[in-house]
Amino acid sequence: MSKKSIKKSLLLLALSAIMLFAMSITATAATNATITGLKQVSGYETSVRVSWNAAPSADLKGYYVYFSTDGVNFARLSTSQYPDAYSAEAGISGLSAGNKYYVKVAACYDAGNYTYVAGPISNAISVVTAPKSVDYKTIIQTNATTSNISCKWTGSYGASGYVVTLGTTTTTVSATSATLKQAAGNYNYCKVQAFKQSNEGFRAYAGNSTSVTMYSAPKKPIKVASAKYGTIKWQPTESNKVKIGWDMPTGYTSTTDGFQIQIYSINGKKKLKTYNIANKYTYYKEFNISSVKNKGFKVRVRAYKNVAGKKCYGSWSSFKAVVPQAAVKIQDRVSYTSFRAVWPKIKNVKKYYVYVCKNENVAQKDQVWKKVATLGSNATSYVAKNLKVGKYNAIYVIPVVKVGGKTYKAEATWYKYTYMSSYY
């Protein structure tokens, strides 16, 4: 053989040796690769699923999955030499709700002669199963204000926390109670969802509880003791009985269970009486307080909602000052076209406005009332003149009082009338 041929053969042998050595290094590197990207991707009450980055493919046959209940003692999912998983994910079942477990993974390679070898085992991660759902029967509202509601429930075993949803408002808490924002006079459906969280931050959620209705405290009453809206009645000549009413802003009547009314002296310094109405449909209160006769009073109203055996009150209405009309009596006829009206003096009065109507016996909307006089504080009578004979003529007197530097005017809620006969 020529020297040239020998040199060529030796070169080929050297190249082959290098290639075989490189392949050996590649195979060794593959079997020494540690699994990365191990994470939990789902969690249910009795099962979990994990995934990871696929290992290098040289001689890869699958993966061994190692499982532990305490993070210390691990065992493979099976005792077979064959892989536990053939793709870069695995499910583990037969677990208990609301618990934490631990998982490791190693790549599994062909070692020849129907045997396998495991690559390095990855670091362990924690995995969690979902807790059982919160029993909606244990979800109880504990308080209500004009801006939020509070509630509590019985916890679910193993839960790390709870997602509480009220309408479109959501909050996450670790305790078995929560306070969420809700506007006055409103209600929303509340549900609670338990979850278990792994060390790495994965959350396995239970199913949502059935919704439970939560009520905030009622809105502020309106139109309190207003003659314009027909929410006050006080006829001093008949009795000292006063009937005050109110209304509620448009909204949900279900957020109101009753009302509380407070009566104060006209100067607002002394509380005279507190009344409670345990009926959400009763928008008025009648009372007779002797100390307000010929003086007047201040009144305010608030509504409440019964929650957990207690009254959760809304905001008070503004104080409304109520001054009595003069207790007018038509004393006598002065002539065919006039009569004299008299009344007792109203305390703290500064002046009186006198109103007369000459067509009282028509529909209220057709009555014509005119202010005919403004009288001083000492006035206790007035002669109404130029009345119409053969018609019902009427009168009322509005006092204006001044108390504590503030001026209050009575509202027209009633009047006195008489028929002006032509046989005077």
C-alpha cells in the first residue's frame, strides 16, 4: 500500500473517532440535563396537573414524576421502569381537597437492552388541590351602612383565602369575613369562592358559592313634613294632633324595614320624643305633644334595615322646622260681605300673612287665594272684607317666627270657611 493511501486511511479513522467522541458527549449532556420550567397548570378537589419544559430529545423516552405529601419523602407515581409521562405534562389524581403536595420530575432515557436511565431530578415545587366550595347557608350579613356591607361565612378546610364578589365589586381576603362597598339603599348578590395557594403562587379555586343577597342601609328620607307634597297635617283649631309624612328616593323598598322619627323643640335644643315605625310601608306618624302647641317643632326622619337582628340606620334627613298656622276661628259676621277671624298668638311670632279665598267650594286647583294683609306680631284678629255673598269664603293665617336668630314660616295645610248668606 502506498504511503499516500495509508495517510488517507489514518485521517478517516481520526475523523470517525472525533465524531464518535462528539456523539458520546452529546448523549452524556442529554442524560445529564435537569428539567426546567416545572409548574402547576390546574388544580381541582382531587387532582392536579403539572407541566415543564421538554428535555433534549436524544434517546428521550419520557419522564419520571416523583410525588410527596411532606416535601421530604418522594416516591415515583409508579413502580414500573417505564416512564410516568410521555409528554412534558402529567396529571396526578386521588388527592384530597384543600391540601398541599410536592412534585419533582426527571427525564427518562433509553439505556439499551430495554432498560432506562433517569436524568437529574428537578427541584421540587408545591402543588395544591382546590378546597371544597363554601356552603352558602353559612354566608351571613353582619352589618350595613350607607356605603358598605359586611358579611361572614364558615371557612373551607385548607383554604388560603377567599374571593368575595358583591355585584361587580370583588375583594380577596384571608379571613372568613369581608367588608365591601355598596351605595345606600341598594342590594346586590354576594358569592364567596375559596382557593388554595401554592408556595409558587398558583391558586386552585373552588366553585363559587350560591349567591346570597346583601343589603346596604337605606337612603335618606325626603319631602319631610312638606305642605307642597302633602306630608304634613296640623289643624290647631281641631286638636294639637300633628301628622307628618315623608317619602323615600326612588330605589328598592326591600332595603328598608322601618323608620325612626325624632321631634325636637323649635330651637333644636331639646329632644321631645323619638318614635319607631316597624313597617316599611308606613310613611307617616301622628303625635300629640302639648309643648309644641302654638310654638312648633323640628323633625327629622331616618330609615333602617334589619341585619343580623339589629337595626342598621341610614342617614338622617335634614331637620325640618314646622310652625303651626294660626288657629283661626271665624268669630262673627260683620256685614253681608265681611267676617271677623280671631286666633291665639303664636310664640316668637314676628308677623302674620292673611290669605282669603272667595270661591272655596270649587276644586282645589280652581280656588283663587290672595294675600290680603300683613299684620304685626300683636295681631290676633282680622276682618275679611269684600267677600262674595251666596258663596263659600275662606281664610287662613300664616305666622312668621324668629327663634335663635333664624326665621321660620308656617306652611298652608288647612283653612276655615263659611257661607256668606244673603240673609244676614
